[in-house]
Amino acid sequence: MSVNVEILTEELDTFGLVIDGDSMQEKLVELCITYRLKEGEIVEEWIAFSHSQRQVSLTMENLDIFEHEKLSKRPVKAQHRAPIQNLNTLEDLVQADEEEADLLDSYSTPGRAASQKRALTTPENRLSKKGSNARSPRLLFSPASFSPSATPSQKYASRTNRGEVVASFGTVRGAVWHGSGGQSVSVKLLTAPDKSITEPFKYMFQKLYDIREVLNCKIEDLSLSLTDRHHIEGFRPVAIPTQESVTFLGQVACDSNGKLNAKSVMLQGDLEHSVGLQVPVDLSELKEYSLFPGQVVALEGINSTGRCITASLLHEAVPLPFHSPTTELKEEEVELEGLEQQMVVVACGPYTTSDSFTFDPMMDLIDAINRDQPDVCILLGPFVDCKHEQIEKCQLTVPFQDVFKRCMKGIVEGTRGSGSHLVFVPSLRDVHHDFVYPQPPFRGYEPAKEDKGRVHFVSDPCTLDINGVVFGVTATDVLMHMSAEEINSSLGGSDRFTRILKHILTQRSYYPLYPPAEEMNIDYERFQMYAQLPVTPDVLIVPSELRYFVKDVLGCTCINPGRLTKGQVGGSYGRLFVQKQRSGESQRRTPCLAAQVLKI
């Protein structure tokens, strides 16, 4: 930093100050350089100091006091430094250079352009032609630009059970898990666009009256299946005394805000028969039952006083039929019958460990996708987890949406060579996305033109048609929520997961619990339209914090692939072989030929 003595003298002369000798001049120049002050700034600092010290004169002794008491306590200006380049910014610079070179080549003759253009590679690691168009996922997922800590998780890196199969279903033909890389695969929503969420919507405008109407419609809809299945002639009001055994219709509720138990069960009647009244239920005479708040049931029993129903028999709803194509779709379905079995990979976030933002688990999953080349990959959120330690402590240096775009770019470009179709399902734990259930598809990321045909953004929940096989998908942990509220009494000791999965299928809803868990934010108008099961799916994907499993429940293959990471350690993901059943077969068989849950 240079100091102009003439300008310094002029600034001092403005206030009637004179430099006395060369030593004072050298002292002032030294102070300017040491404390990075311009000529006018040091004069202003001296004038302020002089007034605070009752107009002291400009001498060498006073300059020493000025430096000790004023300048030394002043923060030194930070030097301007060039921005630090990381893997992401360097990558962008390289890409910009390549685009500039391509632009210049378009104005050159072909021979000269070819001679001037060269690949930007190191001598030790030259890129092949095949690899020059696709960048490594390791570079795409570099967290240096948005996370202060890019240290990989030590616990995750030291795991010893990589690839271990922990749950299985069916048998694999040839014992080889390998797909065809997305060839001849059709991925679409089962329901029509007007019955599926394809765009964001406004929420937080619902009224209590509308919620009541939705809940009552659910009771009325299921009452039809209860009447047909159990041959019920009619329902009686829940609050009218009766001395003989009759049938009551309603929704299970709790008599307080606490957890449901055998002594706190209430039956809330519908509007048509019971005007919404609630009556306690005595379960002492029921040998077997499984109940949860929000469940629609028909109870046979006596209500002698009109104040308590003594239940003697519990009627539960029945699941919807499986999908059968309409006449217009039969020709398309016939074309799919000759196809070989399709491999589907299912994984649920978070895709980073809780102590790092390096996306190592996601990169390992991408390596598995490139190795096995599945036809379809269903990836469920969260991708930017609101429960991550660095997000909770606000330690990220860029917006959440930018982190999400970087994640999407890494997954799409990293799996380009496999050809697999990618289905992205949002989660309520995605900090950058709409916090409402049902949840609209992700937005804000536009895949490259060559990837648009294989990248699908869908809602949570959604029902997919993959080559004629129906998949029901939700990223919400409905198993955990219902496990915390369900009560049961069973002589045979039935499995808890099987009971809850039966409730989901028979209640015909992706989230039949009411009231919902505290972490849920449900828009009931959209819930009625988009969160109900249109058919019983062939495969139901219900990821959960609870233990992974693969089960056949009422003819539906249900899989909980677990989460890709659990805290600082690796988790699990699932893979399936599915094949559409031929139309000529009289007896239905499950389209899921085999399924496995394995460690990442």
C-alpha cells in the first residue's frame, strides 16, 4: 500500500495541522501502512482522538499515545483475496472454458479447430472419449461449496456388512440380480392427471367444516363395502338405547388427547345415522381386535343405556380389488405381457450420514445402480433432510434449493450410463419443499434433454404403473405413526407389521390415522382426492424407521426397504423382480417374483 505525502499534508492543512520534520512524516506514513488507512482516514482518526483528549497537539509523543490507545484497538481491514476455488467452482470453470472453446471452433475451419482443441486432463489420468461427456458423481456430490465440514463419516466408511442380504422374498431366476438398463420400460401414473398431483397447490386454507365432511365421506364410502361383505341390513344410531344386539357404524376415537387404550375407546358415529355423536365402547367381550384412531368399523353389540356400547363382534372393511385394465388399455397391456421380468430398486433417504454432508451413501447407491443396471429406481426423500445436524444448526452456506439441485444433478448424471428410469418421491422431511400432505412433486430442477425421458417427479403418495405392475408408494412413515397408536388383543400373537399393513389396505388409504401425528400437516381436501388407494397395489412401498421387511399381505407384496443411512452408520435399500401376469391365466399370482433388502 502506497501513501501520498502531498495528499496527507493537504488533509492535515485542512484542519490547520502541520507536519513538524521528516521523522513525524515518516511516522504518519508508517501508521497508514501498518493499519491500512488512507490519507484522509488517518487524519479523521487523529482529529477524533485529539477532541477526546482535549485538543492535544500533533507531536511525536502524542502520535505514540494515539497509536497505543486508538489505532492498535481498531480492527485491521481484511485484505482482498481471490475467491477460494473448490471442486464445484473449478468444475464450472472447466465447463465454461470448454463451451468457450466450442464457440470459437464454430468460427474456425474444421482442420484448424481439430488441431487447436485439446482435452483438459492431467498426464496421469487421461479421459477416454466415453468418459469425457459424463462427469464423475464423486465430483458432482462434492459438499465443499455448501458445507463447512466435508469430512467423510468414519463409522460409515468402516462398516463391514456391505451388500449383506438381510430380508428376502421369493426366488431369483438364475440367482443374478441384473436389469436391462431401462429398455422397453413404461413408467406412468396409474390414475388420470386430474386425479393426481402434478403441480403445487395453495394450502393452509381449510376449514373445520370441510375436515368434518371429508371424515364423514370416508365413513360413508367404507360403509358400502362393510354392508356388502358382512350382509348388514342396516345401522343403528350409536347413542340410542337398545336391548338387543344391533350393528353400529362409526370411526374409532380416543376419549382424551393421550394414547389409545382398551378403556379409552370411543365410537364416533356418522352424520346420517348418529349425527356425529361419540359413545364409549366396552371391549371386554371381544376376544380379538386391532384398533387405531381413525379406523372405520362396524360393531355388533348392545347399548342398553345409550351411553356405552358393549361390543360382541367387530366387522372390518375389505380391500379394493386389484387393477384390471380397461378395454382401451388392453392392447397396450398385451404388448407388455411378452416382456422379461423387470428389476426395480427402492431406496429411501436420508442419503447422508448425520455427521457429514459428503453424500457417500448416495454415491455407493449410484455405484450399485451402474453395476446392476436396474430398469427402474424409485428414490424417496428426504434428499435435504431437515433433521440433519448441520441443517438444524444452520451451518450450510448456500440455500437448501441449491443443495437439492446439486443432489439431483449428481444422481441423474451419475446414472446416465445405466439407462435406468429414475422416480423421485418427496418427503415431509425435505427442508426445501412444501410441508404439506399430500405433497406435490419436486420442482426447481430441470434435467438435461437427454435425461428427460427417464426422470419422473411424482407426488407423495402416488400410485405408479410400471409395465402393467401397480406400485403404491409413500415416503411418509405411516408404520411408525400407526404403531404408536394401535392397540390389539390377539390369541395367536399376530405380527404388528402385518396388522398395520392390513389396516392400510382395508381402510383404502395411504394414511388412515386420525388425528394424524404431530409432525404431519394434512390438507384434507387434497387428502380425500389424492391420498386414497385407487386399487389394491401389487407392490406397496412403505419405508420406515422400524425394521426392514418384505411381506405378502392380502396378496400385496409389501416392502419396507429401511433408510439408506441411520445416524452415522449405513442403512439398507431394496430391490425387486416384477413381471406382469399374462391375461390368459385364470388365477391371480403376485407379479413380484422376488425381493430383497440388503445393506448399502
